[in-house]
Amino acid sequence: MNDVYELVGIRGVSFTGSDGKQVEGTNLYLTYEDEYIEGVGVEKVFVTSRRFSSLSFVPEIGARCRLLYNKYGKIADIVPV
């Protein structure tokens, strides 16, 4: 899988987590090229509001970017391509 994504959608979300606490954040909808997929691959990733406000690059619809993950498998940052 290629690590370059194109942002095609953004949606703010708010829900109650399994621990009963309120969680707020943003779902990012992305597409990517993959030699094993006819067409494009799609992915949805969640970024908490706290993390989203600290990103070094906040992509707009149509932006190409890379996703960087922390050791827990969560979005650590987004960088432009």
C-alpha cells in the first residue's frame, strides 16, 4: 500500500466512549493508490480534537498527505506531500 493519501472528506464527531467519557474529534476520509485494487483504496481515520488542533499540517479537501502514527497506532501528525 502506498503511504500517500488524498483527503476527500472531513466529519466532526462526538460520542460516548466505552469508559463513559465524552469523546470529540474528526473523521478523515482518504483515498490512496494500491496496485492490488482496481480503482482507489479508501480509509477512514479518527483524530481527537486535542490532536487535531496540534497537527503541524491540517489538510483541506483535495490535499495530498502522509499520516504519521505513534507507537499506539494513533495519528501523531499529518505531513503534506
